[in-house]
Amino acid sequence: MNKLNLQLADTLRKYGAKEFTACYNCGTCTAICNLTDSSSYFPRKIVRYSALGYEKALESSSEPWLCYYCGECNESCPKQAEPAELMMSIRRYLTARYDWTGLSHKLYTSTAWEIGSIVFLALIILLLFVFYHGPMTTELTPQGGVKLNTFAPWKTIELGDWLMAGMLSFFLLTNIFRMYLKIIRQDKSLHIPLVLYFTEAWRIVTNFFTQWHFSECTSIESGKKISFSAYWIIHWFLMTSYLVMFTMIVVFLGWFQTETIYAWWHPQRILGYYATIGLTVGIVYFFWARVKKNQEKTRHSHITDWTFLVLLFLTTITGILVHIFRINGWPMATYYIYVFHIMVLFPMLMIEVPFSKWSHLAYRPFAIYFSNVVNTAEKKKRS
């Protein structure tokens, strides 16, 4: 029996949900959605769960993660119940429910916690540099660059990167395990053959790197229906740029932070430029869209949407400045901007990746994976 939570609607409003209780279950949103199929009648079913208080049914569903917020359901809703914004809010809610630390709930429902956590982590980095930085030498390398590794030895920074990556992995994996328990283990009567977990695992990788479901969507921009492919390209460009930069910093820092100034065509430079351009284009596009509100998906902005964009912008611009100051031989400017760069980068990764906005990159592929495992098991059971 599914016990009702009469406060569920109020809880979801804290995560950004709008007038979804105005829904009278007409089904227009499901009829118009390109991603609806025989196994996923969203967002209609999810809207009903939310309005009626079916908390366990909501938490055991993977459907909120299958929505890409194209906005067509919002445009077509006769009661302006904002079903797409509800799906976005439920993803925040589910992120908090998967998170065993309780931090996601604090970040999504309290601006003070969101800003305070960022400032707190930034101050920790500042104090570490104040007490443990290396010599701030004005002597330049033979190529005329700043000796950044003297001030911040790459092996020490790399050790910190690995510790950070370990913590990020721990939080994400344990939260994904809780996601697994809610989506798959909730139904005790469903038997899932072990082999299904392996035969469906490819979906995690393909959906993480391609997010190909975007191609099935259209978008509402300035009142007109347009292809969602442009949004997908920009989103993919931003995501891959982020991943390239993260990989270079965590895995290949010794190569990335070398004091040898390579020609522009060196792989190190090319990857760095790719990441910089991708991050810059993505940030400008999404920032402008949220300011103009010319897309259905950007009419409403949560505080975490803005903090993520601001942190990503500051990380990108300070990274560019570190590169410029360093190759032009400006020691003090390089050291100070490098410290500020790490002060922004560290809280962005520690907060956004496991607990906030960027966690959907992990949850969505796993939700699609879990959904297909369950659907395949149910088909086998019926046959």
C-alpha cells in the first residue's frame, strides 16, 4: 500500500515547483511529449503522484530523469500547471532524497547554505595557500614564463586533486546506490536476472557521452517551436569541455601545468583551448538565455542555476588569466589569480558535482539504465 504524504506538494514547492496542483489530469502533456512511449507516460503520471502525495511512487520512478525540459508540455497545458518545471524540481528533490548526507536538501532549499558552503570551501583553500604555498619567485623559466610549480608544486596539487576526486566518487557512488535501492529494489516482487545488469550497462556510457534523447525533442523559444538539436550541441560542447578540463586537471596535471611553453598546436594547448572555448560558449549561451527568458526551459531559474553558471564563469575566466599572466612572465599576478582560480574551482566541484546542479550528469544515465533493466525484466516476466 502506497501511504500518502499530504505535505509532498509543499515540499516540492521548496525545490522550485510552481502551480502543478492546478492540473486536472487531462493528459495533454503526455500526448504532446515526444519521449512518451508504452513504458513512460510522463509527465502526466509524475504530476499526479506529486499532487496526490504518492511519495514512495515518486521516489521509485526514473521518469523525472528521462525528461529534457523541452517545454512543449508547459506551452500546451490548458491550466498552466508548469509540468516541465515540476519535472525539473522533482529532479532536485530526488537528488536530495538520494543524498544520505542531507547536504543536497540544504543547498536546494536554502540560499544561505548554498552561498555559505561555497564561501566556506573557498576560505579553506585560501588558508591552505596562505600557510603552505611555495616561494613566490620572480625568476622566470628559460622560455620566459612564470615558475608556477615553484609556488604551487604540481605534485602537491595533484595529491589534492586525487583526494578531491576520491571524495566526489565516494559521494556520487553511494548516492547512486541509494538511487538503485529506490528504483529497482523497491519492488520486492520483481525478479531481475543478474545478466540484465551487464547487458544493459552500455546505456550508462552511451547516454552519458551522447545524451542522444535530445534529438527526439523540440523546444519552445520566443513562442516558436524549434529543433532541440542546437541546444543539444551547445550542451554537449559545454559538457565535454568540462570533462576535458576536469580530466586534465585531475589525471594529467603534471603535463597540463608544465613550465615548458609549448607551441599552440601541441595537444596540451589544443585540449586547453577546446575546453576554454566550449566553456565560454556554453556559459554565455545559458547565461543569456536565463536573462532573456526567451526559452520555455529558462523562464524560471533556481538559485542553484545561477550559482553554477557564476562559478563556472569565474573558473573559466580565472583559468584564462592564469594562462595569459603565466606565459607573459607576470609572476605576482599569476600567483594571486591562481589562488583565486583554485578557490572557485574547488567549491564548484565539491558542491555542484555530487550534491547540486551537475549531479544530473551521473543520475540521468543511471536512471535510463535502471529504467531499461526494470522494463526488460517486466517484459520477460510477462512472457
